[in-house]
Amino acid sequence: MISKLLPAFIVLFVMVFGGDFEEGIAAYNAGDHQKAAAFFEKAAEHGDVNAQNNLGVMYENGKGVKQDYQKAAALFLKASEHGDADAHYNLAVMYAHGKGVTQDDQKAAEFYQKAADRGIAAAQTILGGMYQHGRGVRQDYHKAAEYYKKAVMQGDADAHYNLGVMYDHGEGVKQDYSKAAALYRKAADQGIVAAQTNLGSMYLDGQGVKQDYQKAAALFRKAADQGHATAQTILGMMYEYGQGVRQDDQKAAECYRKAADQGIGEVQAILGVMYQNGRGVRQDDQKAAECYRKAADQGVAEAQTNLGDMYLEGQGVRQDYQKAAALFRKAAEQGHARAQTILGMMYQNGHGIQQDYQKAVECYREAAKQGYAMAQSNLGDMYLDGQGVRKDYQKAAELYRKAAKQGIARAQYYLGVMYLKGQGMQPDDQKAALFLQKAADQGAARAQTDLGDMYLHGRGVKQDDQKAVELYRKAAEQGFPKAQYTLDILCKENPSLCK
């Protein structure tokens, strides 16, 4: 949640005085801007500060006169020198944006200060923002909050929002979520989309208010309808998961699409997943790849990885291992564990890049550090076989054990085998059977076969020919040759086991 500054604006004040100024007001209200400018010109020459300010506004906007920022600034300066609050503000805007004068944040702050001290709410809000962000003045959260409070007292919507942010974050004031929510509500009621979004988030999380998904959704919808990308994204998530609204993938996709069309990379990646899976939209691999590409170009690691997958498989794009590797590398450099793992596999197998076991090990190691189970298992393989590293059974076992705890069948299988052979640890048939069983339960044919051998010979488990046959049959049905061969022999020797 980032506080914002009010956009600079120029206000034409229509205080009524006699003579030329009054004639100018009448002409302006009648729509004759040229005539109005002429009358204001006469009044300004006679030192009428209101006429000077109004004529400056007309030069600023090019109404009744040819637009001329320098003349506008000069007129604002004359009126400002006579203490006119509106001229202070208008001149501050000119300095803030470098219109008719050299851009100068310090001078802008100086004139906003004068206008703020004269009670101009917009100036108080903007000056608060300058103190909050240290623009033109030394950063001072307390002063920022002080000026926001002054503007809030006058009902300024943006000041309500900005002060809400400060209470939300505890900047310049003691953090108070309830006060933040109350301020956001007042700003939201006046149509400030950022306030609607922030208040929606507070209802979503139950922060400062009682958690209420329906109220959150209603607020996000208001902001989303005004084009607020964050609100569109969160509302999409609420539709996707059925929070505060009825679950609806189509509406979720619709919300995501609106945010994605504004170039939000993370949402483009989410939309790509929906197209790839045909969820809420018609399944379309090409559109999925298009969405991923847009997000990938913005550096979204998940999108780079998903697009890499598509190039790897030739899904929605023409198969291209080199492009896949390039995308995985970009995501890997951002610390994306799955991309690091796949890139490691490509280095290990020489797909799309030159085979390099050491680089494969580097990739696996980075992902393994993040607890990524497949990388732990693959790195275990490298230590087991001595590829890219010195063979080390203890390190292999350590890595397999970590991956096995996360349910990786391959790691469970090899850990079981290592317990059988006593590689990197003391032989332990019972632990071997335990890990082989875990892998077998996930359908690993080799584990089913080896565990079948253990039941056949009563090693680490109670001898049981029937269980052995059952395990061999499961592996044989997957086409595993050793299981098929052993099962064939057992059935010939003892047909009753195979009935």
C-alpha cells in the first residue's frame, strides 16, 4: 500500500468584486472567455490579486488567451506576493511540475507551505506527501501526519487515505489498524480506489475490522470496476477460491484478464495457467504460452519456468530445448527452485545445452538449499554415482532422506537400497523394507520388485510368498522385466500362488 499525492489542479475562484473584475466574472460565467480575460487583465494591472490569480488560471489552461505557462506563473507570483492563498497553491503546482518555471521541489514545498498555512486542504495533503517521501523537504513522518490531519479536518478524501496508510504502517503515528480502517472507509466512500482496495484487504485479513469476506469482495469490486489492477487481481482470487463470493472460474478469469491487460506480469502468469489447464476459459496452449511470454518478459520467474516447460514439451510452441534452457536459466538466476532443478537435469542430460555434471550439481545444490525435494533427490544421485562431485554415500543418503520425508518415491527407493547394501550407513534390513514399502505404495516398480524379493526371502520382513507375488504382479503390470521374470518362475513352481 503506497500513499499517493494529489494530482495538481488549478481552481478558478469566483469571488465577486466591483468593476473590471466583476465584469470578468460575468463574462466567464456567460462562456465568453476572451472577454473575461480582457477584464481580468485590466483588473490585474490595477493590482487586483483575485484577477491576477484568475488570469493566471486562464493562461495556464489556455482559455480566452493563448496558453502561456510563463505568463501564468508570473501572474501567480504577483498575487502570491500579496499573500493570496490560491496563488500560493497555484504557483506551488507550477514549480512542482516545471510549468513556466524551472522545476524545483524545494520552491514547490515553500509555496505549498504558504497555502497550507492559509488553510488550503489540497496544499496540506500534498505537503504531507512531500514530508512523507522527503521530496523538496527533509523526510519527516510526524510532520506528514500533522498536515494530513489538518486536511482530514476539512474532509479531504486523499488526506483520509494517506493518513490511513500512516496508521496502517505506524509511520509518524502509533500503528493503529482500527484508525487506519476508519480513515480508509471515509476515503473509500468518496471513491478513492486505493482506499477501497486497502479497506478490502483489511476485511479480508480481519485487520482493524472483523473479518468479512463479503464486505471485502464488495470493496474490491468497487475498485476493480474503476480499473484498479490490484483489486481486480484479488477479486479474481476470491472468485477462484470462493471467498466471499460464489466460486466461479469464469469470473475469476475475467478479473485476471482485466489486470493482465494492464500489464501486471504476475497476473499474466496466473492467466496463462488458466488457459493451459482450461479453467474458466477454453483450454488453449497457444494463449497460455502468449500469457507466459508477456509475464516472462517482465521477469516473472514462475512464467519463465512455465514457458520453459512448454518449449521443453513442444506444447503451444515449437519444441526448442535451447529456448527452454534460456528461460530456465533466467528463472534459476532469480532463485526459482523448480527452474534450477530442471536446468540441472538439462545439464546432466545435455538437453539444449552442453552436458556438464558440475553445473548440474550447482543447480541442484541451489534448489536443494531451498528444500526442493526433487533437487535433493537428484543431487543425491550425483553423490551416489560420483557425477560432478566426488562419490559420497553419506551425503547421498542425507539428501535422499530429506527428499524421502517429502514423499519423493525415487529417494525412498534409493534410501531403501542403501540400507540394504550398507552404503553410507550401517546395513538395516528393516529400515530398507520400510523405505521400499513407501516407494512401492507410490507405484515405483523397482521398489515393488525389491520389496517382493525381501518378502520372498524373509529379509527385514516376515517371509510371505503371497505378498511377494502381489508385489511382483504390480511391478510386472508396469512392464518391469525382472518382476515379470520372477513372477513367471514363481507361478510355474507354485501355480496356487498365482491364482
